[in-house]
Amino acid sequence: TLERHLEALAAGEPDARDNLIRCLLDQHGTGRVMFRNTRAAMQGFPQRQFCPARIEGAPPTLLKRVARELEAEETGNEAAIRYSFKDDPRIDWLADFLREDPQRKVLVICRSQRKAAAIDAALKERINVKTGIFHEGLPLVQRDRQAAWFAEPDGAQLLICSEIGSEGRNFQFAHHLVLFDLPLNPGLVEQRIGRLDRIGQTETIRIHVPYLAGSAEEVVVQWYHEGINGFEHPIHGGAEYQAAFRDELLVVALEAGRKTAARKWKALIERTREFRRQLEEKMARGRDRLLELNSFNPEIAERVIEQIRAAESDTSIRQVLWEVLEHFGVRITEHEEGDITLDPSHAWIEAFPSIPTEGMLATFDRRRAIAREDVRFLSADHPLVRDAFDLLIDSGDGSTAFGYIEADTPNLLLEVVFTLEAVADSRWHVDQFLAPTPIRVLVDIRGRDLTEERSSESLSADIEEASLRQFLDRPGFNAAILKAMLEGAEEIAEADVAAAKRRAEASARETLGAELQRLVELKRINDHVRQEEIDLAAEQIEKTTAAIRKARLRLDAIRLIVEGPEKEF
């Protein structure tokens, strides 16, 4: 109870504070039905470093052109603009920046497809560099190829993107972002930076903004940096900034160079800073601390991460899937970086499930798949793995086997795998107490239970391939013998079933019963706990335990093994 936790805190007992917080979260938090994580509560995000490139000496004609471009882009008249950066010193800066370190990966984002093409054309006149282009005018497959080329260590050094490159794509392997222009929408700028600012980024992000001194874009750059501090810190409330300042910012920017511009600009910056302070206070007041605390538990998160790491360190899934695919005739080609190409054109299964007709590029390395979005990540949860195993299990090869083991004493063994499964509506999550459970039984022709004496691994190590047809042609074995051995194996399995059901039902009643009692107690002090929740918890106990009691054995696979001093078939 709350009183007990308060007494423990007053007495200075270990972990009393954490236990009290958990009690308060349970009684008054909304974490039972809603979760929300914040960037501040999590780790792994990189730092940002603003790297402005102020370029002096631009002629008045160029400053006017930059202003016209900004006005056209912000008023929907971009089609009237003819982009040309042939004599633009920003392109000179970009070329020099690329020459400084040919190994650095650089992502350039600008407003539109035409602008990206113009930047590419102008840069080619100044420097020979491997450059990828990414914009909405390219087919999806081509965009994937350009992004993949940029991700390769020896691929493109530079990727020039239109605004579409700021949506959804992840380029955290790159550490340098060049914002060739700045839309008057802070949300879009944050999206651009977010292509690199992601968990998994290994270095500080350098955000480069080349701009002309005295130009309209200089006003915009300073507003983002000095007004909303949007380059080195995440922008929160981008829509609010846009609604409050976009029109005024455009007017002030277009007046750059006039006598009144400096005074208007300073006033705008001051109002923006005050707006930012009020907005941050408003967002802080709107925070639900209980919700945030309950949404992220570092200890639980670390346990989950360790489980994921353990699962991914298991290489058996790769070996087994490889053998299954080769069994069905899928051609596998290995590449550098651990990638594989799966070609289903020669498979003896028409339209092999989960592999496109043209083939699939895949990897078993999660980090590789994150860096290359065109490479599919194969894990135990991937549809291809499930579909391939289902094909094998549903075929005769996946459910029956026959072999021979050399032994001094002749014998006939039958290895049987049953599956104990409960059939119930998925919303009751019965599998958390009784998942489909394989039960292995090994019997010989005399009906003896040899399950504990001889493991499946030891049998597989000694077994040799043999001809089932030749064995069946010999006298002494018939369907009646096989049936009797199967029935004997099932009787042995049923003994294990009863114990498994009792354990599962006891676990369900203990876990779900505690949750039901918790909700009943919470309802007394928290009116947000509805009676419907309590009724649903009680129904879950009833449905879950009923499904466990009705669980039945299903024959999954059999292996017939002949033992003897000589292999005669």
C-alpha cells in the first residue's frame, strides 16, 4: 500500500524511493493503456554541431536572384524560376569541402527536383566526384539504388536530395549534412536533420549551411540559429513557429540589404526568442511526468535488448534456412559484406513465397540492413523464414524420415514429435502460458520408452541414409506394427501433457489473477479504472484456463530408424 511505501521511505530502506514511484505510477499513471517515450528519456542520440559557411563578396545580381528564388519557393511560384548555379560561390564552397576529405560521406538536401539537378550540373563542372541523385522524378527502384550506392563504403561520396530525401530515409552512416536552402517551415528542417540524427549515428552530426553574406537566406539562417536554436537542438513545436513567424520572416528576409532591415531583423529575433521561451514552458507544463516515467524503464529495456542480442547471435537460423532454401532449389549467391541474393527462378515450387520473382537481396546482419534499405533483413520473424519452414513441414520431407544405425542388436525405433497446442482467440494471448509445445518421444518395437536414454542429437549423429522402399519390401514390418508403436508413443506423451497443462493453468491463474486483483484494488482509489477493464480481466482468466484444459496433442513428425549389424537396404 502507499502508506507502507511512505514508511519505508521515511525509514531509509534500500530501493524505497523506486518502489514508491512504481506504486504511484501504478495507482495514478496512465501507463496501463497509453505509453509515450521522449528523446530526453532515451540514450543513443548524437550531438549536433552547426557549421555555418558565410560567403562574402556576392554581387548584387546574385543576391537579388537568391531573394527571388526564396520568394517563389515560399509562395508556390517555383515553376517560374530557372535554377542555374554556374557562377554561384556556394557551389565553389561545396566543391572545396568535398576535396578536403574524399572519404567523408556528404548528404545535400535542397527544395526540389529541379534545384537538385541544377546543383549536380554545376558541381560537375568543378569537381569529379561520385555523386548520387535522389528525387521524386526517379522511379522507386532507381531511388533505392542511388541510396544503396551512397551507403556503400566505396560508393558515392555525395548524395544530392530534393525534399523527398528528408522523409523516411535513414542515412545515419553519414555525418555531414549540407542544407543548401532553408524552407520557412521548421518542421521540414527538423525532418532533414533527422535523416542523420538517429539512434545508431556514431559521430557528432555536422550541419553545414552555405549562404551569401547580405542575402535573404542569411536572415533565415540567423533566425533558425539565434531565434529558435534549431540547428544544434531538436525543434519542438515546428508548426507553432511556422504559424507565428513565417509570413513576417519572409518579408524581413526579402528586405535584406535595406536600411530598415537590421532593425526589423533584431526585433524579429527578440520576439522569436520570447516565443520560444513561452512555448518551452507551455510544453513543460503539458508534460505528464507519470506517463513518461512509466513509458520507459531502463532495467526492462536492457533485459529486452540483451534478449535481442542473444537471439541475433544465434547463427542456427542462417544455417537451417540456407539448407531449406537449397532443398527447394532456390539459388543462393553470396556477396561481400555478407549479403546474399536469393533467386527463386529454379525452385521446384512455383512462385516461392516471400521472394519476388526477380529475386531478393538480403542479409542476416541488422546493422547492414539499417544502412541499406534495399537489403532485406532475415531473422526468425521474417515472412520468408516462416513460409519456407511451413513449406517444408507441410511436405513429406518435413514430417517423415527414415534411416539406419549400425548396432550389435537388431531393433526398430520410432521417434515421434507431437505438438501440444491450445486453440483460442488470439486476443487472450494463451500462448504466454501454453505456447505450441513440442513433445518428443522415442520408443522401440517392444514399446520401451527410450526418450531420456537417447537424444535426438545422438541419433542424428549416428544415422545413415537408407531406402525406405527396400525396407518396406522386406517381410516382417506392416502398418499394424507402426500403428501400435505410434499409439504407445502417444500414451507416453499424454503423461507429459497432463503435467504441462497443470503448470500452464496454475501460471495463468496466478498471473492473471494478480492482475485482476490489482485492477479491483486500483478502482477503489483511481476512478479512471473502468468496470469494463475488470470484467475483461475476469473473462481472460476464464477463456485462458478453458483453452489450456482443452489443449490437445497433434502429430507433427515421425522418424523410423532400423538398427542392426548390417545395412541390408
